[in-house]
Amino acid sequence: MSRFCSALLLFLAVCAAVAAPAPKVIPFETGWDKPVDPDGDCKFRRDKDVLTIEVPGKDHRLGIEFGKMNAPRLLRDAQGDFIVEVRVRGEFHPSVESAHEQFAFVAAGLLLMNDENTYIRLERAANWRGDKVRAYANWELREEGQWMVRGNVNVKPLEDKDTFLRLERQGDKVLGSVSQDGKEWHTLTPIEVKLPAKVKIGVAACTLQSKSFAPSFDRFQFKQKIEKKAAK
């Protein structure tokens, strides 16, 4: 093969790589707000692009209807339309005993917040109810302090393994999807809610169990959707 052909092939390969960049991976070390830990008893451990939130065996939830917004979380600004994705790992085996009068429950995943009265949760979750643990995708909306969309274990049952979560904002519509291999996705019923242009997006961990909980998050991706201007 001539030097010219070799150089041409190399040039085309470089152009292809530039034309199709990989999704932007945002580590958990830069561009984020200060961790939110209302009770001051949780730990945030960062290791490159992996974040682990350690939560003690106490009541830590995101339930404004109960007056409880003490779950630990890490957030960042998000403007306009976007797609955000994360993988959730860890042990999701709730204790038999709850940290509250309700059944034992653990959840970790994506959180989209306007404020503490209006927010959306998409989580890998598990509860202990009756005589067994049930794992599922938890999809919830609080709007102006009201619990408008409640999580349901029957909507998308999960296997006890790593889970990918994806949120997509399209104006005042928010789409949620879940996958356990990162390839085949199950789309949940879209949520309609009035949101400002600028919101907060990130991860959170909730627990209603008597033992500690330490979910990990990695492969966080944030893709800004650029609005195309109409041709004149």
C-alpha cells in the first residue's frame, strides 16, 4: 500500500472519530453542587467516575408529603431539554425491620428537582413486604407538595442486579426508562409537569430500613439537547 493511501485511510479514520464523538461522561468530582446531607450522618465517597453514598440504618427519604426531605443527594444544574443516564449498583436487600412504621424500603437513582415541593424520582428500588423482597423501578412525581404519581412494584419488576436508569426532559414532559443490560430499555409512562427552564439533576439514596445502605453510581452521562433553529 502506498504512503498516500495509508495517509488517506488514517485521515478518514480521524475524521470519522471527530464526526461521531462518544457521549460525554461527567465524573462525580467536578461541576456538582455541594452534597446535600440534611441529617449530617451520611458519607459521599468519590472514586474517579464512581460515587458511593453511605446511609445509616435510619429513616432517610424524599417525601415532602410526610415533611421528610432528609435523603442524601448530589445535584447539578441542568438547562432546557436533556437526557441523563446512570448505572446503579450495590446491595438492595432490605432488612425485615423498618426504620419507620412502614415496611422496609431502599431506593437509589436519578432525581430531577425544581425545588423541595416539585421533583421526580426514577430509582432502582426494593422493599420487604409480607415475606419477600420485591425489586422494581420506582417512578414518582411530587408537584407543589402533592404526591401525584406513586411508585408501583408491578409497573416494572426488576432482577436483583445492576440497573441503568435514564431520564429525558422534553419541555414539560419527562420520560423515564430502565434497563438491566444497558441495551434493552423499558419506557415508563411519561410524566407531565410544569418546570422552569433551569432545574437540578443528580442522584439520591433513600432508605426505610434498620441496617446501613451504600448504593454506588457510575457511567453518569448528561447530553444537552440543542434546539434546532428553523431555516429562514
